[in-house]
Amino acid sequence: MTKEELAVKKQAEMALLKKHKRNAFFLGVLGMAIFFAIWEMVYRFGIISSKLIVPPEEVARILIIKITDKKPEGDILINHILASLSVALSGYAIAVLIGIPLGLLMGWYKPVDRIVGPVFEILRPIPPIAWIPFTIIFLGIGLRAKAIIIFLSAFIPCVINAYTGIKLTNQVYINVSKTCGAASWETFLRVGVPSSMPMIFAGMRISLGNAWSALVAAEMLAANRGLGYMILMGRTYGRVDLIMGGMIMIGLLGILFNLLFDKLENFVLRWRMTK
């Protein structure tokens, strides 16, 4: 195939990729429009009592008000967001930094798997919320205690996906590496880890979702700000708009992090595009 033909083929592939991205964007917008339309109709037709749900415009209104107004729970929206981010990301970062290397080592080195595996299997079924009393006793009710709850919710998927990803390394690549004289740790770093990256990123996405899911539970530890605290105070004051506003903000931040993950994954795994 000539250079001109390769260039034409590449242009066609890029055009097709842009078309797919454009279609995905429009379908996403359509899905969101349908969601908000159903939400509005559920409220307008009284399918769910107005005591239990508010229309989308009410949620948008309270979020705008909370930009500058501390009432009724005592803080503005940006402070709630920053407090939640500090809790969620600190626990999540620790889970990633510990869980991924541990999963890789367990999957590659059998002695590590035999030592750590039984302990991991005992801890895996325990829900993160069950650790709350234990965490309060040993760490109190500060940021560390909340971060530990987030860590426990995000740690398991990181380990499992890293473990599974490196286990799925193509044996042919491993044999070629050994034939070329590479030591076990060199094969681990240059063959095993790169081949497991797609599964690692999948685990990081799942872990991030778990971290946000555990956020409300973590902020039940006597928090005085945060999106989870905002939701809990909305329940205390009977403010459905405040509850739904906190939920929507958690969802929007989740979408933002998902987009950032897409960019990071495409950059780190850009070698896939050359295949």
C-alpha cells in the first residue's frame, strides 16, 4: 500500500471516528432531554407526590441560590463541593496507589497471592458502611475517618481488576520476553503491566463510582459540610429541593470525572489506536 493510500485510509478512519463521537454526543443529549422530560411529567401529572419530588427547574433554582446563600444548612455550594472532593479524592487516591500495585503483584507472583489472597477474600465481602463504627473508635470523626470509608469502597475493584488484567497477559509475549533474556521483574514491568492497563482503567472507573456512592455514608461521620451533608440536612429540614440538588451535583461531578478519565485513558493507551 502506497503512502497516498495510507493517508487516505487514515483520513477516512479519522472521519469515521469523528462521526461516531458526534452521534454519541447527540444521543447523549437526547437521552438527557428524555430523562428531564419524564421527570417533569412525573411531577406535573402528580404520579409522585410533590412532597417527595420537585421539578427540574426547582432543583436548578436551589443550586443557583446556594452559590451565595448559606441557608438552611449553613454553607454555600462551592464549599460543599470542595469538602466532598477532598474526602472522596483523598480516599480514592489511596485506594488506587495501594490497590493497583497490590493486585498486579498478586496476579504476577504466586507467593504474594498465597499470602495476601486469603486476607483479601475475608475483607472483600464486608460492606464499607460496616466499618463506620470501627473507624469512629480508632480515627474519630475527621477527614481521615471519612477518607478511610471511601478507601474501603474503592480499594476492592482496584485490586480485582489489576489482578485480572495481569492474569490475562498473553503468554506468547511472556515467553518472547523470557527468550530474549528478560528477568521476571522486567517482564512484569514491560509486558505484564502494559497489557493490564485497560482492565486497570476499568477498575479505576468502578472504584470512582463506588467512592461517590460511599460519599454520603462517609459524610454521616459528624460532617459540617459536603454534598452528602447537604443531602442529610435536606432530609432534616424536609427540603426535597436540597436533597435532589445534592444528588444532581454528585451526578454532574461523576460525569465530569468520567470525561477526564476518557481523556486520560485515551492518552495512556494511545498505542491501541495504532493497531
